[in-house]
Amino acid sequence: MPEFLKTYVRVVEKCNRWIGRATMYLIFVLMGVLLYSSVSKVFFWPANWTLEMAEFIMVAYFIVGGPYSLQLDSHVRMDLLYGRWSPRTKALVDCFTVFLLIAYLIFMLYGGISSTSYALEYGETSYSSWSPYMAPIKIAMVVGIFLMLLQTTAILIKDIAFVKGEAIQ
């Protein structure tokens, strides 16, 4: 494998590892928002922003943390045949099926960028009573999809190297 591809894989994986580990702490922010929501409903006036904020945090948690999950190979996979295959067969099959994921991510990225630019240009807000701006969560989604695309290409490069007998660490 050319050195620039090895460097690409290392840089993408280091970046996604750092971002993924930082994103893991959003679960505590989510717990705080939901705890505040529960306490405010019982003891104070119910806050109208907590449910939607919890949804935004959960979206950021899954979308931005997704590339790290993909890197760790801890995502859900249909294991009817795949689990019985040798590592080389798995890598070979992944080299072909990854193109479906890349195509899907490209469409998602295109739609996300279009939606984000609309939200930024027109100051799009949610239709809830809280009515927050949608641009921040849409930007987080575009960043997460872009990182997922980078991680997917890094995995493709690693699979090709593995099939060729040149594992990249």
C-alpha cells in the first residue's frame, strides 16, 4: 500500500477515535437534561425545551459517534453467513459491499449540506413551542456523515490491504 493511504487511514482513525471518545460524554449531558426535565415537571414549571434538546443531543450522540463505532467494528451486522467466513473472505466481501454504504453516505451528505445551507440562509427554526434554530443540529449531522464517509473509505483501504496481505495498523 502506498504510504499516503496508510497515513490517511491513521489520521482518519485517530481523528474519529478522539471525536468518538469525546462524543461518548454527551450521554451524561443527555441524562442531565432528562433529569432536569423530570424534576422541573414535578417541582417547578415544566420546561418546554427539554424533550427537543434531548432529541438533538441523541442525534449528535449517534451521528457524530457513529464513525467511532464503525472503527471499532461494534455496529450491528446481519450475521447469518458473515460470522462463519474467514477474515480474508470477510474483507473481500466488505470491499464490494462498502460501495453501497459509500453511495448512501454521499446521498446523505448531499442532502445534509443542502438542508444545512437552507437552515443557515433562512434561519430555519423548529415548529415546536421552543422553536430552536435547526442549523446547529444540521451542522452536527453533516459533520457526522462526513466523518462516517472518511471512516468508511479508511475501512475500505484497510480491507484492500488485508486482502493483499499488507495489514495496516
